[in-house]
Amino acid sequence: MRIIILITSLLIAQFAIAIPTIQHWQTANGIKVYFVPAPDLPMVNVEVVFDAGSARDGAKSGLAKLVNGLLNEGSAGYSADQIAEKFDNLGAEFTNKVDRDMAKVTLRSLIEPELLQPALEMVALLLTKPDFAPKSLERVRQQLLTSLKYKQQSPRDIADKEFYGAVFGEHPYASSPDGTIDSVIALTREDLQKFHQQYYVANNALISIVGALDRKAAENLANTLAKLPIGTIPAALPEVALLTEAKTIHIEYPATQTKVLIGQPGLQRGDADYFALYMGNYILGGGGLVSRLSEEVREKRGLAYSAYSYFMPQRVLGAFIAGLGTRNDQTAQAIQIVQTTMRDFIINGPTETELKEAKQGITGRFPLRIKSNKSIVGYLSMLGFYNLPLDYLHTFNANIEAVTLPMIKDAFQRRLQVDKLVTVTVGGKL
């Protein structure tokens, strides 16, 4: 045990030295910039993030994803092949992604000016002048429709769709970022253009930079990307309504296994209960094979290969989810064990031993979570997007160490209600 504590302490000390202070400023047109110098490798990782996730779809589900997916499919006369060839020739990697809260594009490049600068200029072009050409639109639409048809045959995806719909009701989080087959078919080029004009604007964006650059070079990088027009900041998302009663949904599917999701609205980014709930959930179902759910469901009874739980904090209340897969004939028993384990945890909280081991596990592994520039740039985007403190990374382990048993018990009793859970099952007849 002393050896484990010593190793953990050394990792924490190395972590504190390895992470410099996050630098922060705004471009002339109001884009927030977050920067961490990382001189060890001659590379730079850049993310440009917009409040343009699927929560902004409105009645046109799938719109945010289709807009983001078409950014590199044609811009200012460059075809998709030409854009891909441009990045390849520069040794740069470009990716794009959408979730419920945010849309992002990322660039990874060598720092030599003759490689980095044209890569940045291409990204700026993709962000400001997407063509949304009809042929490209139809090609990407068909790709998305193919994915949606596949997901209609996936028990996990079926369960996800039903779960989010039941937990979030009329809230924008209820819809999948992928949309539906009908909604994606109905989207028009004009829909995409209007969405892009509304949300891909300077005062709705932030830029995160991690790489072997000094402050001046980082400012020049940000200014190259800061060619977005100034627009209107989107209205705040509506609050998520808490559940007033339990809901149980079963969807029959021809399989020997049943997929189970159990949960309700959980917490949001910046929540005062975040660290208590994070720590508590690590003990309940987030710590892998050493968690209570795994112990009760897998180790003691062999009802599932894995049983887990997690909070998905978002701009407003995201989901708390517990899940497992089990044989059809064991589904009722497995659900009962999950609910009983959750109820016991909420009422009694964890033990001193569980708390101590969880703190060692979380703080000891945290340096590994930010060991790459890619990981750090993702954290910068999270901090900026959700307006979290700039010392978040530096104080993470201290905040974990400060969590007490009463804090966990109090937070879980206030935030989770076992008698108001959504339970979704997809599998054979129960």
C-alpha cells in the first residue's frame, strides 16, 4: 500500500510540473482562445468549437451533423478530393464531429510555417465558405441514412434512442445527433446554409491550441482562423425537466441477450456537486471491475459480462446512465440487482475503504488522461465551452481529495431517485 501511495504522489507531482498555466485571450472579432505551449514535439493540435450541436437542430433533427459533415466536402471551389489531398500533402490531419452540445473541427499539423500556414488557411476556408454542393449533400445524406438504417438493427442504438427520448421528453437533448431517416431526407441545402450562417460565427466560437509554439505564434495561428463573421449568440438552452415518475419501456428484438439502460437526468458542467457525484459514481459503477455494480451483477451472480454507470454532464442537465447486457431470462433479476445496489448506495453511501481506494485510483490515473496534446486540447475546449475555471486541470486532484463520505451521500440523495428511473430494455420477450 505504501508503494502505491508513493507512486501516486510521484505521478501527481509530475503532473503538476507538466501542465503549464493556460493562456487565454480573445481575437479582435471576439473568438475566445485557449493556449498551452507544448514544446516537446514539433506539432500543434488545434480545435475550433461552436455552440452548434444537435441541441440547436430545432425541428430539423440531424441538421447540425449534416452541416458539420459537409464542411470538408467542398469549399470555395475545392472538391472533397482536393481538400483531402491538400491536407495529405501538408502532412496534416483534419477531423470534424458533432455531439448534443457542440460542433467541432480539429487540425493536427507540423509546426513548420510552410506546412502549418496553408493547413490553417484551408481550415479557415472550410469554416467560412462551405459549398454545400447538391451532389456532396446527397452523397453525405446517403451515408448518414445508411448509418441510420444500420442503427435500426442495433440493440444498443435502439436502446439509446428510446432512453434519451424517455429521459428528456420535449427537450432538445431527446433527439439523436444523427436525426431520423425521415428528418434527414427532408433537410434541404437552404436549411444547411441558414444553420451555418446562424451558428458558425465568431462570437459563438472558441479556439483551443496545444503545441510547440510561443504566444506570438499562437496569436498568429488564431488570427488566421478568426475570419468568421460576427453574429448573434444563441439563446440559452431550456432547462431539463426532472422526472415525476418511473418509466419502463421494452422493445422486443430477436436476440438471446437483452440490452438494459437505466437512468434519469443527472448533472451539468460546472455543477457544485460534480466532484462528489463523480467520485461516488466511480465507486458505484464507473470504476470498472472494482465498482459495486460490477461486483453485485458480474462477480457475485454472473448476470452480465459488465455492469457500469456514468454521468454525462452537459450544458444543462445531462443523463445519468447505468447499463448492462444480460440473457433474456435473467433481465428482471439483473434490473432488480441494479436498482437494489443503487438504492443501498444512495441511502448509505460508500465505505471509508471504498473512498480511499477510489481517490487513489482517480488521482493516480489522471495524469494518463492528459498525457497527449490531443487530450489536453480537448480539455481546453471543454473548459472554454462550459466556462469552467482555467485552473481546472491543476486543481482536479485536489478537488477529488477534498470529497468526503457525507458529501457523496448528500449529493446522491438529492440528485438521484430510484423510484423515478427510466428503464429501457431491448431484447427477447420478457
